[in-house]
Amino acid sequence: MRPARLPLLLLLSALALAAAPLASARAQENAREEAARRAAALKSLPQNAAKRFFGTQTTPAPLPARAIGFYSRGCLAGARALPIDGETWQVMRTSRNRNWGHPALIAFLEHFASRVPQINGWPGLLVGDISQPRGGPMLTGHASHQIGLDADVWLTPMPSRRLSLAEREEIPATNVVARDWNDIDPAVWTKAHTALIRAVAKEPAVERVFVNPAIKKALCREAGQDRAWLSRVRPTYGHNYHFHIRLACPRGEKDCRPQTPPPKGDGCGKELDWWFSDEARNPKPTPPAPPLTLDDLPAACRTVLVAR
């Protein structure tokens, strides 16, 4: 039987080799598109926009680790990079250089990822955006992720093999929400998703877990009697391909501004219902807020920006 299989193996190898240049080409195209978005953002921004300064930094500030300001209005000193490869995690979209975070967050992600196979049976996590090397406002996407305590984790299991850099640029994330946005898609949502988000929300260091309202609805339905953790799981639009982990300010860091604790209760009643209302889905248009300037950020962010 073994000699008969050889041609098939050769054929599969040939197909894989033939597909590699195509995957690489797609990855390069995605990288070019991201570069074009960044260039367009730079061109359109006012000269004093904080995005312009923080979005072009490529290395961390060589200062003691410190989260400065609020999650959506601050910066990060002494950032550490999450290695793009771990035994139980892989970083996606590496060309963005957004795998930087406060050392407390990086340590949390590494430790939590090591538990994932036991939590829900996945080989590990696919990690998306964390922060820029010095935090601050990003050139594209994300109002938060500025102080190194936010991280996006894909709702897609890490494969058992190591992804190439090209694959990390072009593999799409999994949308787990139904087309009408009223509930999860039962064809892709599994108990493993519930187990993973429950485990994250129960971690003492976690301040918030942001998910799509449809995901929150599913979690409310599947939680059972153990519901205290649901208060930390907050619905917000987007987040149908990933969930967003937010850690509390590290102990003793006085420059980090904490978030107000979430409301009491599981958040599964009228509060959740509102997200499916016409008012929520069709808000009145409002003019976009001007981009943050350096003067809008804590004064210490200027020191972070110029540190060498």
C-alpha cells in the first residue's frame, strides 16, 4: 500500500508548493493595503494629531514600565512585546507591529494561553492587536488600546501547526454572529467559545471583556447558575470576530486612570435588550470628534514619545 500512496503525497506536496506563492502574494497585498491606509491617515491628519507621533514609533520607550492615562487617552512606557510564537499562542497581522503591551498584560496573556488547552480544548490562542510600541492613539482603528492593557483575541482556535508570516497576514478571522446580528451563528459558535470567555472574565486582573451584543446574548443563555462573571462581559458593536480583554490598572501605578466598575447584575436584561433596538442600531448622526493632540494626553506622554 505504501508505494501506491507516494504519487498522492507528491501531488499534495506539489499543490502546497504551488499555493505558497499565491498565499504570499495575498499577504503582500494585505500588507500594502495596510501601508496605504496608514499613509492616507498620515496625509489627512492635522500636524498636531497625537496619532501622527505615536503611530510612527517602531520601538518601545526605554523607561520603567508604566501605563499612563486612560485606556482611550494615554500612552505606555517600558512596553514589552508578546513573542509572535508561543507554545499556546500565535500573533496575527504581525506587520502592524501592535503586539506590544504593559509587561503585566503580556505576562497575563502568556499564562492564560498556557491554560487554554485545559479550558476548552483549543491548541491555543490567535492574538490580534495589543498596543503600539509606545501606546498612544493608533493611525488606523481602535479608540482604546493606548496604555498597553487591552488585547484582542480571535474567536478562531489556534491551529495545531505553526502559521507562516504570510498566512498570518491573509487568513480571515471567523465571524461567529448570524447575518441578522440578532444572535450567534450556530454553525460556528461552540461551547468552547463560552468556556473561553467565561474563564477570561473570571480572572481577577480582568476589568472588562468586550463582545458583540449577540455574543453577550448567547453567554447569558448558556451561563447557567454561575453568573457573577457576566457583569464584566460588556456588549459593544464590532467584536464579532474577536473578543477584547481589558486588564485593570496594575497595582501601585498612580498614572493609570482606572475604569468605573461595571454595573451590578449580569447585564442580561433591559440593558442588553437596548443593543437590539432601533435606537441603538440607527443612531442619530453626529460629527466625528477631532483627533487627539499631544495636549489632550497626560503630560508624561511627551517624555515617553522622546525617550531614547
